[in-house]
Amino acid sequence: MALAYRKENALNAICPYFTMFPLEYPNKIIKKYKKQRPVVLDPFCGRGTTLFSARTFGVSAWGIDSSPVAVAVARAKLASCDPMSPIELAENILSKVDPNKIPNTPFFRVAYHSDTLRDICALREGLSKLPLDTDSSVILRAAILGALHGPLARNIDNMSYFSNQMPRTYASKPDYAVRFWSERGMSPPKVDVLRVLRRKIERLVGLSSGIPDTFKQVIQGDSRSADVFQSLNMRPSLIITSPPYYGMKTYVQDQWLRNWFLGGPESVDYSSGSQLDHSGKDTFSKSLGEVWRNIAKCASESNDLHMYVRFGIIPSASVNAKEIFRNSLEESNILWRLISVRAADSAEAGKRQAHQMRTGSSAAIEYDFHVERI
């Protein structure tokens, strides 16, 4: 059985999300360093694959990401509770909360059945008003994000998503989606939200009970900012990360619907947000170099600092990924030793970002870099 589909890894699949590496990648690295009891850091933690791996091996882990969606999903990878707890929380919210705001745009009217949308909005408002987050609310929030949009099932009893036909990993833009559904005469199904959540959460196999509960934290922030790293009260010694593809600028827009559920606007925000500068390969290298510099400065000077980076480019960007990465190391003004550069496993392997984005061309070539601070 492939590692990504083992029962103990079910929690890692709580929400489909863009990812550049499968669980095997951080597992292999952390296993190598486990005896040294490293403090793992992923400055572009995305859906938290590195953090889940660190938790599995019982080592401390930190994650940083500028996206509230990524942070919400990553935090769920570090949570533990009885499966009934988030289900009971959902039942309680749905029985008590009458939502004050239900979107009435053309998109929302065709994306969701009115009863389904009412329940989604009740959960949205109920979770936002909780005085404190618990592991149950963290799990429930991530499970809802994972079920918010996706493909239709042939049988209504087998529905895994709340929406009309949409991709799983990113939300269609409103105008395109409405036109797509209208041209095909597609109406949103009346989905039993609680039933979908119950089936989803119960499949998480005890929410990874038995996995070591190590010190962990997920921070929402821009890794280019040195201030973000001041929240780390443990000095990292092992970095495992995968920065955004060079040329991939639509992370914010692609996650607009999940961002809405977390309190964002009910329309697409086309601003760039807090992300690396993609205006050119030199500015991108400089932007990425700021992250490497912050990491080096917050790490212990007495300990070895190893950094494993999987990095690539989108097929339409005619640039050299190796050159950009090497330039980013120079831009950091930190002395690094490049230990190895290898072609990553095929970008078609697993649920890879290049495949999910459906670029219309072959998957981008990715490289695995291993560098050490001198």
C-alpha cells in the first residue's frame, strides 16, 4: 500500500490543497535526522505536509505561511481529538446558529443549494465566534474547507463535497463557474452537510491518535519578514520546504472560496497579497533570499543548519530553476554550502501541484536542493 494512503496518514488528506511534494519527501529526510532530535521548520508550510511528517516522527515542528487557508489546514495536521468531538461541535452550531449573512450573488445561488448554503454559513459564523480554538474546532474547520467545493458524485448519498461541480484543490472563478453550470444546465444538489462531515471525519481514523504530540506551532505571516520569526521560541535546525513555483501568482485567487469561509470577502480578491515577488527572476531570487536570511539568523549558531528545498517552475516560465535557487542563496548574504542537487521525482507522481493546475503542458521539472549553512 502506498505510503500516502495508509490509514495512519488519513489526517494528512483532510483538505485537498496545492502541494509540491508528497509525504514521502519529508518522511525520508526527517528519518535521517531523527536521532539528532531536530527542530523542523517549513517557512512555506502550505497544507502542512512537513509538519504532519514531523509529528509522525515525534520531533518538534514549526510552520509559517501567509495564507489563512494554508494555516487553517496545517493546524489540523497537528491536532488530536476523538472523532465525535468535531462532529458534535458541528451539530451544536447547526442547531443554535441562525446565520446573519448568506451571500446572494449569482455564483452562490448556483454553487450551493439554498439549504446547504444556509448550513455552511451557520458553521462559518459559529466557528468565527468561538472564544478559543480547540483541536475539535481546528479539525472541523479544516474538514469544512476540504468539503467546500469539489466534483459531484453520481449518487447523492455518496457526496463528499457541498458544491455544484468544481475542482477539489482550487475554486473556480465566479463568472466562469456560473457560465459553465448554465451552459450544462447543472443545478446544485441538496447536500446534507452534517452527513458529509461525519463521513469525512470518521475516515480520519481516530484523528491520528497515537501519533506523538510534539511541540508545534503554525504561524500566519510573511516569511520575508524578520518579525515573523520572533514568534519561534525554539531555534530550527532542519528546514524542509517547497516555495511557490516561480511564475505561479494566483494562490490567493485560487483559494478565494475557502478564504471566504474563513471570514474573507464573497468575491475574488485579485491583489497579489503577501507572497514572493514574481515580477522577474532577479526580484524573485532576492525575495526568496530574504527568507533564507531570516532562517539563518533565527537558527542556533552552534548547531548545524540543514535546508532541504524542493523547487521548480511552472511550464510557461522560460527560466532556469537551478539558477534562480542558487541566486537566492547569494541574495541572502549568508554563506551556504550546496551539498546536492537532484531532479525530483516526476511531477506527475501523486497529487502534484503541476497536475492540479492543469497547465495544458507537461509537468514542470523540479529539483531537490540540500544546502548547509557554513
